[in-house]
Amino acid sequence: MAVAAFLWTKEVNEVCNALDVAQQPPVTISVNKRFNDVLKIWWSYALIDFFRSLIALIAISSKSRVFGWIYQVLIVNDIFGIGAVLILHSYRFQQSG
């Protein structure tokens, strides 16, 4: 959570543009908007994962099957993490990245 908060506050106000020469004619791309979108996905993942961890602790301490099922459903949250990593690397290894 601390890393996500640090990255969010650091990158929100940064402006960066790059020339994408792979497209004809070359187009200027807002790189900070791309990475800002990835940070939003990563922040969502971190926030939901924090609550998922709390639910796991509650499920273990109370031995409640309801919280156990909620925890199992929230495993879908890992799609946010995988998506953020894939999108980040896709943006980073492009010419404009």
C-alpha cells in the first residue's frame, strides 16, 4: 500500500510526451496518461487485496465459512494484478515507452 501511495502521488502531476515513430505519420503519445492508467489499476488491486487479507484473517480467527467464501470470490482480484503487469510491460517496451 505504501509503495502504491508513493507512486500515485509522484506520477499524478508528471507530464511526459513521446514521439511514436512506429506509426506513419509519427504521433505524439501522452506517456504519463498511459502509466497513470496502469497506476489506477495497480492501486485498485492493492486496495482490494488489503481488504481480502483482512477478510482472510477474520475467516481464520472466527472460523466462519461465510468469510471464507467471500475470500475465495475475491481471488478474482488477481486479474487486476496480472492485467497491470501485462499492460505496464506492453507500454514500457513499445518505442514510446
